[in-house]
Amino acid sequence: MLGALLPVILPHYGRDYSDGGTLLFLQFIGFLAGVLISPSLSAGIGRKRLLIVAIAAITIAYTVMGTMPSWALMVVMTIFVGFGSGIIESSIGAFTIEFAEEQKAVAMTKLDVYFGVGSMLLPALASLYIYLNVWNLSFYTVALATFVLLLFWLRMPADSSAHLHQDQQKDAVASAGKPRYTGAQLRLLSIFVLFFFVYMGIELGMMNFLPSILIESISISDSAASLSVTFFWGAITIGRLFVGRMAETMSYVPFLIGSALGSMVLISALALFTSPIMMYLLIFGVGLFISGLFSIGLVFANTLMPGMVERTTSTLIAAGGIGGSVLQYVIGWSMDRWSFGPTLWIFALFALILLISIIIVQQLKSADSSLRAGIESKY
């Protein structure tokens, strides 16, 4: 929402795009703080109360932002929005993985489908309000939606609340019994941190730089170039309708390897074609191939590190958030220095890193299984 409104927010406050970049970065800082603090707060006050706090923070922040307050207060409210969003994403992701005893990948991809729908609809709504010259209503609309969500959450049936409390107690017992990762798990976690760091660089980088890449490569209009983001997110949303069952059928490793390999090939092809139709088809294909990398990767990581769902989920989402922020600077620098061609090859390199990461994880997993089998055979 904030990115879609920047072109009108900044002139209203007499600010330039460097201030807009600072605003987005501070929102990310709030998001990162929410993700990192979520496990400890969840253990202390319970997941239901934590989510109530997070939703309330977003509702209040967007209500204040709708009044168009001073720039300083707008910045503070942006941090609150990021903080609440970070808590919600990590907490709901962890809860979904825990609650879905079977077909976790299906559950996570269903969740991500609605994330994709929101990513398409909210900017479109903001564009409509901008067109009608009532763009500050964007903030009130989101505040109203989150307020309704808050009411539903507060009125959760008692048996559902009890279920959440029991889950929280189980988490606490698991954390007390196994407070630290083993050496093998830390090695796996470090590879997954790299995976999510790079993945979010691809997703956010493609989303933010595709229009510029198309304008420079095939000289199309601004409106047609902006349509590429709709193609990209539309493909991701469609893909997420199916990737959960595909991953459960194929098993996680072949699915992730195929997705990373397909993404790398199609991104590389983008650097070789200049036909508008072909480029839009390739963009759609890239969206399909990367659609399951986040959710399936998150589920796969948690299956390899059982009993650490809350911590693993928050760590990997935080890694993705940092990667999405840092690697966009790399992509922007590449666009300024080398233009679109080398930038697309950088995207392909990122996809190659994802492919290598999954292969290394599989090798570590196989080595650990062989070692366990050898120890058991001795006894």
C-alpha cells in the first residue's frame, strides 16, 4: 500500500524519493523487529494476545496516517505498521505449519494464495483512490479491514482459544526440552538463511524493477510496463493454487530443485528475447516457477528441524526481509551502472544460488542420515 501511494504522499509533504526510500526502509526495520521479537512475545503472552496487539497496531497506525499528520508522525506510524506486519507474518506462518499435521505444504500455499491476492488488490485499490483524488482513503480502508479482523479475532470461540493455548504450552515444553539447534541443524539453518535471503531479493526485485527493465529493453509505454507486475503476481497467485499438492506428491527436494532450475532458465531467457509477447510469457513463467519456493522452502526447513517451528520460521522470514532490502540495492545499482541486460543475468545468478542451496541441503541431509544409520548399526 505504501509503495503504491508514494508518488502522491511525497509531493504532499514536499519530500523527494530519497525520503520515500527512507520511509520504506524504516517500515522494513519495524517488520524485522516484529519478526525477531515474535517468538519471545508469543511464549510470554500467548499467540492470540500477540496477534491482537499486532492487528491493533496496524489499525491505529493506518487510522492516524489517514489524517495526514506531520511527516515525523507519519514515519513513526510506518514503523508501527511494519512491526505489526512482521508479527502477523511470522506468527501465522508458524501456526499454520504446526496446525497442519499433514500436507503442510498445501496449507502454507493456500495461505500464500491470499497473500498474493492482497498484493494485487491493495495497490489496485490505491490506484483507484488516486484517480478519484481521495488517496488518503486508502489508509482508512485498510484500517477498517484490520479493525474488522480484530473484532473477529477477539470473538474467537472459547474452544479455539483453548486449542491455541494448548499449542502454546506444547511449544513451551518443546523449547524447554530442546532450547538450542544441534550442530547439524545449524548447518542446515545457515543454508536456508541464504536461500530465503536470495529468494526475497528475486521476488521483490522482479516486482519493483520489471517495469524499468521492459521500458529499457523493448521501449514500451509506462502503463504497459506496469502491467508486467500484474502478470508476475497473477502467475504467482495461480501457481500457489497448485504447488502445495505438487510438492507433497513429488516430495520437497525435487520440487524445489525443479522450481529453482526453471526460474533460472526463464530469467536467463528474458535477457535474450526482445519480443514483447515473448517477454510477457517468460515473466508469467517465472512467476509460476517461483510461486512455491517460499512456502515449500519454509515447510521443508521446519521438517528438517522439528520442535523449533517458531524460531525457525521467524529466523527465515527475517532473513528474507533482509535479503529483499539489501539485494534491491544491488539490483538498483546494477540498473544504474549496466542497464537491464546484466541485471537480468544477476537475477539468473540469484536463481542459481537457490538451486545450489537446495542441492547442498539434500547432501547434508543424506550425510546426516547415513551417519545416524552407521551409529545405529553399531549398537
